[in-house]
Amino acid sequence: MKTPFRRLEEHLSKNHSTSFQAALFMLKLNNMLALKGQRSTERSDSVESDLLLWWEDFYVPVFEYILPKMGTLEKKKVLELGTGTGGTATLLAKRGASVIGIDLLSFRLAEAKARASEHDVAESVNFALMDAMHLAFPDNTFDFIISKSVLVFTEHAQTAKECYRVLKPGGKAIFIENMRYHPIAWLYRKMFLKYSAKLRYFSIHDVEKVGAEFESLEHREFHLSAVGALFWQKCLVIPSLYRTSFRLLKTIDISLLKCFPFLKRLCWITAVICHKN
Ligand SMILES: C[S@@+](CC[C@H](N)C(=O)[O-])C[C@H]1O[C@@H](n2cnc3c(N)ncnc32)[C@H](O)[C@@H]1O
């Protein structure tokens, strides 16, 4: 007997849209990670890491970087592109923002709604089925737009143009995306992730092209050698070694990137902050 997931997979596979196929691939990957019960081992005073949902340890420093850039979120209108199961939308709503999360997959939005209710922020979050490349909002609507691992599924410039249009003057669009040339990530995608060939991972040039749609841009890249710590989490499971090596390598990465900025292009994650004047 087919499971509901299997039926959904078949339905989406018949649809030839690349976005849908790619979204399906990420769905499989997310489910796989959830089944492995991967949970954050890093604790942060300023970020609720459990709401980062996957690869939390690696996203905590990214959120520690972007949240202060957003300042106080009280009464701010935020759009989250590709909200998935709503972790980021919930995190921002808990900080006082009024959030709209959009996604292409309706059943993901149902999970996102449930998550917002669990965290008592259902009244501050709305979800809608919508394509990030064709936003159904008027010009100048949002104070912030945020996305995490979503632009890689879209045509970057088209999405950036739409974001610019719906941002208020003075607003910021924050894109947290996976980069193309991290050697371990590159090899892993080549070997195991069939759909990754269709995704538009970011190079530094892509970051700059997205930024060119706005008046100004700042960006920071994260995790070079720190990815190696995953050996102690995924291959030989020794949690204490994972924690120790992750902290050590993270510190080494910060110094390496400061001394040799050209290494940014080999990082795993980029956080791109685009400003509209
Ligand atoms: C890798 S998941 C990330 C989910 C969420 N941002 C997170 O970090 O947990 C990518 C999400 O983007 C959605 N997505 C892909 N293409 C999209 C598009 N063109 N418009 C809106 N959502 C899209 C997928 O359905 C999926 O939920």
C-alpha cells in the first residue's frame, strides 16, 4: 500500500516544473534528516536553535549575524519566502514581527501553521501558497524579506526584482543561501543528491548579481573547515568529538576568512543582506 508521502511524490514527479521537482527533492532530504533525529548540540543565548530545524549548529552563527541587523521586530511586517515548515517565520513572530510565510507546497504550509500554533504565535503568522518569483503583494509592503535555502530553487534575478518591488523603502531583503564551491558539499551533492544539478547554488558573483538589484549589499560567508566536524556526527558518531571539533574549526574558519578573504568563495553558506533606499 502506498503511503501518503509516496502518492505525493508520484504526483509531483508527473509535474515537469523544475521548482516542484527541486522542492520535492528538498522535501525528501528534510525528511531524511528529520528521521535521523538530528538535533542541535550548540546552544545560543540569542537564537532559538530548535526553530532552525535542520543543520541547526551551522545556522546558529548565521542567525546571530542577521538578527541584530534586523533590529527590533515589534510591529514590523516580514515576508518569508519558501517558509517550508515555518521555523524561521515562527522565530521572527516570537520576536514581535507580523509574518507572512509563502511556499509552493500546501502540506508544508499546514505543518508551518501547526508549528506557529504550538509556539503561540498563530495570530502573528499567515501562510500562503505562492511562488517567490511572482509575488501577489502590492509594491512597498514589507519591512523585511527573509529566505533560507530558497533562492537556489529560483531564478535569482527574477526573485530579487520581486523582492525589491514589495520591500518598503528602507527595507532589507535577507537571503541565506547554500554556496556552490564548498569542496565537501560539492562532492556530496555530486555523489548523492541527484536533483542538486538543477539547483542554482551561489557563487560570490551570484551574490553580487542579486545585490545589484538593490541600492546596496552586505554579505558574510560561513563554514569552511567546520563542515569537517560532521565526520564525527555522520560517519563515526562521537558527539563529544563533534562538538569539540566543530567549535575549534569554526574559530579557525573565522580567522582564515579574515586573513584570506578570497576563501569566502569556498564557504558553505552565505547570508546576503540587500538594502532598498
Ligand atoms: C530547503 S526548503 C527550506 C525551507 C525553510 N526555508 C527552512 O529553512 O526550513 C526550500 C523550500 O522552498 C520552497 N520553494 C521552492 N521553490 C519555491 C518558489 N519558487 N516559491 C516559493 N517557495 C519555494 C520549497 O517548497 C521548500 O519548502
